[in-house]
Amino acid sequence: KQDSDMKTKLINFLEMTGFTWMVPMVRLGAGENAREQFSDMMTLIGLPVIAIVVFLFVWAGAASQVKTSLGELPGPVQVWQQAQGLYAEHKAERDKEAAFYERQEQRNAKKLAKHPDAEVKIREYTGRATFIDQIFTSLVTVFTGFLIGALIAIPVGVACGLSQKLYGAISPLVQVFKPVSPLAWLPIVTMVVSAVYVSDDPLFEKSFITSAITVTLCSLWPTLINTAVAVASIDKDLINVGRVIRLHWFTQVFKIAIPASLPMIFTGLRISLGIGWMVLIAAEMLAQNPGLGKFVWDEFQNGSSDSLGRIMVAVLTIGLIGFLLDWMMLTLQKVLSHDKSAGR
């Protein structure tokens, strides 16, 4: 009985966190039908692995046939070598940073030994951002823009869902601004930020603010629309009951409207985050925010024999991070809504 409970809890955990492909292994270890579990493993693990291997072989064969001004299109082996090189550069830069601060500490220690009352300072390291640093910059930027968008879209969406008149008033604006490209927003945002965000000691770089706001403007619409439609689709009896028992509007929203709309709200958030991640790369290229977009642009401008391979590393990294962001949102949806079937 205890083993069965542990197996059930482990399977529930794996399904909630998106590791469904491990469930057949757990069932197999628990002594369930081997043929059935091997069949599930083939479906969940074998087929994706085969597809990836076929893709790598096709990529390797096709890459050697494509000649560019910088040489052959890099295949999987060359891209992997460039990825290793970028990581080695990151480690070397971190070693330089550590040595830089160590030298300052040694100088300050000698200075204090001679003059205990002397004032010492630690200068910030100003070395170049590595590929790993640029990944984290992009993640901070996209989450900033996404969270601002969600904080705007969800309340407005709930209000629109509860009021048909408000929804009818805002709908034309949503339909007009929803398809606008980030390349169209970026010049406007850049000029507004330059005019408004004026400081001798700014807390954030203007390029960061510009990129984050551009992400916000392009990513908030799916969440707003999904939230409005979800709230408007709630069983009217639930809303009427809330009014009959005179629930405060705040309680109606957080106890009735949002819980009932949660699956569609999360669907909108997942789409918004995906759009925000795509928009970010273009925004960083033009705003020169030191993230992955700027890395791709700099390598394109560099035009060295390694540039194509490095750009391919960035492309695969962008895709992998996009997949992980979607997995994270889907897992959060399953945990908060207790719905293991979400996303199927």
C-alpha cells in the first residue's frame, strides 16, 4: 500500500512538472506491464530522439553544400565547437574579473596597513559581457517586459470580461495595436524614453528600458484578450450568486472570476511570453541592449570565419530558452490549477 502511494505521488509529480516521459520508467520499476511501458517509452522518448538524430544528420549533410562569403554553413560539430569556445571565453573573463578584484583588495590591504584611517575604494569591473552574461541580460529584460504587460493585461482583461460595454470600447484599440511589429514600436519607444528618462545617475540603462517597454507593448495583447474572453464566458449564475449574497467586487474578482478563468489566462500568458521572447531579440538588435540580440548583430557585423557558427549557437540557445520558458509557464499552470492535462 505504501509503495503504491509513493508511486502515485511520484507519477503525479512528474506529470505536474512536465516530465511525463519518465512515467513509463516508474511504472516499469513498479512491476507493471513491461510491453505497455516499453511502448510508451518508445513514443515519449524513442521517437523524439530519432527525430533529433535525423535532423542532425540532415543538417550536417546540407550544411556542407551551402557556401557563403564566410565559408561553409557550420554543421553540428562546428557549432558545438563554437559553443565550447564561448563558454571558455566566459570562464576566462570571470577569471580576469576575480583577479581584478583580488589585486584591488591586495592594494587596499597594503594601504590600510600603512595608514589605518585611509579611505579605500573598490572599482567596478568593466570587462566585456560574455555570451553567458548576455543570456542573463536577455532573460531579465524579457521577464521585466512580460511582467509589466501581465500587470496591465490581466486587470484590464478582467474589467473587459465583466463589462460588455468596456470590452466593446477597448476592442477596436486592441485590434489596431495587436498586429504592430516591434520594429515599428522601437523608434517611438526610443524617442519617448530618451525624452522622459533623463538622469545623471540612471538606475537602468536606456537600452534596457527601451527593450523592456517594446516587449511589453507587443506581448500584452494575448493575455488581455484571453482574460477578457475567459471572464466573459464564466457561468453567469456564479456572478449572480456573488451579487445576491452581496460579495464585495474585489471578492467576486479574486474568488470567482479569476479562478474560473485561470486556464485561459495562463494560455494567454504562455503566448505572451513566447511573443515577448521573439520580440526581444529584434528589440535588442536595434536598441543595442547587451543581450542575445546584440550578440547576434555584433557577430553579423564582425564577419569573421567563426561568426556563422556563433550565430548558430545563439539561434539554438534562443530556441532552447524559448522551450524552457514555455515549459515553466505550463508547469506553473498545472500547479496552480491542479490540472495535469493542461497543455495537451
